[in-house]
Amino acid sequence: MKRSRPQWLNKKIDYRAMHETEARLRGLDLHTVCHQARCPNIAECFSRGTATFLILGDVCTRGCSFCAVKHGAPGPPDTTEPGRVAEAVKRMGIRHAVVTSVTRDDLADGGASVFAGVIRELRLLDPPVAVEVLVPDFKGEKEAIDAVTIAGPDIFGHNIETVPSLYAVRKGCDYKRSLTVLEVARASSPALRTKSGLMLGLGETADEVIAVLRDLRSVGCDYLSLGQYLRPGKENTPVREYVEPGLFDHYKEEAGALGFLHVESGPYVRSSYMAERYTPQTPRRGASKS
């Protein structure tokens, strides 16, 4: 187990590369997970003119121990947010839009209707964009999951995050429930692709990782991201292991053999990192008629 930070994890944040993207977002009053989760890829992604939008505010109702996003009592949803996300995507010229959110257990539908509203607004853009959502578990409520899938995203993502034995780091979450979210979404439409991701380095074993990959394939998960967990702050769960790049390559091979259509696996991979690489296999779905 490697405990001291290795040389392959020496990415520096070049804040100068972020200025143009930040300027285009100015005045829209939007949050990005890039900022809120202290993502190490922020400068790289912003320099490429892309970002992952964080809707439903910047305060989560759960507060997982690995996450840098604030937790507490959030305010009410903003009905103008979907339009502002679409405007940001238009300004930035994004071709593959990724939208995620904090968990909103305080809302009856978990915020599913806001996700649906964002998807519908993005479907009005010309030229069209690929739409990917990364959703919370909505407490496993089928009606909430259906509300998102009916709106017509190209990719429906929900992260499994870690292996079952380490689920104490996911406050209020349940491994089987997360699998069910992906299963319900995948069953909703033959054209919809589903996606999930894991953080490595929390103390999982290789056998546990492979077991999770098998579970994800058993519910029809199409796409996978695997990345190194990096502690965002002293108050968060410590890193137990720095995973060798060669092991990330091994997991990618194993995932491919299990039938995943596309896998991103490496120390700096995150859920939406290089998200556009997934879309060549993803048919664009039509706009919702609802």
C-alpha cells in the first residue's frame, strides 16, 4: 500500500487557464461541481471550455465523508435554473453537457423535476448537444427516476462510489439501492445508456472492485469511470492507498471483458472527466414530448 503521495499525482492547477470559462459563466449565478468538490481537473477542463454544472444549490442534505460539498439545510429550488444552465452551455459552446446535483432529501421528488427541466431546456438548443446527467439516488423512488429518464438524456449516471464494505463513507446511502437506480433507469428505454463510477484508494480489495463491476453489469450499466480518491480536506476520509496506474489499466481490461461499452480508468479520472469520449456509442435521443 502506497501512503505517501506518489509522483504520478502531481497535477498542478493553472488558474490562468480558467479565466475564459469563468468569464462566460459570470452573471449566470450557477454552481459547478468542479469548484464545489475541489476537483483537481478544474483547470484542465475549464481550459478546454467545459464544466460540470451542479444544480439544486450548493448545500447537500447528506454530507458523505469523502465529499467537499457543503452539507446542511438547503434553500428552495430556483425555477429559473434550467434556463440559466442552457444559456451557459450555449455561451461556452459545449457539445456534451454534464449536469449533476447535490442530494436533496428535503424535496418530495429529490429534485428530479429540476433535472427534467434542465434536460428539456438543453434539448431546445441549436445545434443539439449530448446530455448527460449524474443523479443522486432519489431514495430509490421509481417515479423520480422515471421523471428524469422520460425527459430524454443520452446518458443517465449514478455513482456506486465504492465497494459495499466501505459504504459507511456514503452517509444515508445503500449499495443495493444504488444498483436499483441504475437498473430502473436502464429498463426505461432501450436507447438510454447508463453510467457509474468508483473511487479507489479507500481500502477496497481488488476482488471487491471486480465484484462491483460484475454487479454493475448485472443491472445493465454501460459506461464506467474509475479514479483515485484524493482527500479534499482534513475533515474528510483519509486516503488509504494510492493505486498504481498499472492497476487502473488492469481494471479497465477486466471491465471491457465484462462488457462495458466504454471505460475511463486512471488516477485523475472523475465521473465527468473527458465525458465526450463516451458519446460516439451514444445515439442522440429526441426531445421529450411531455
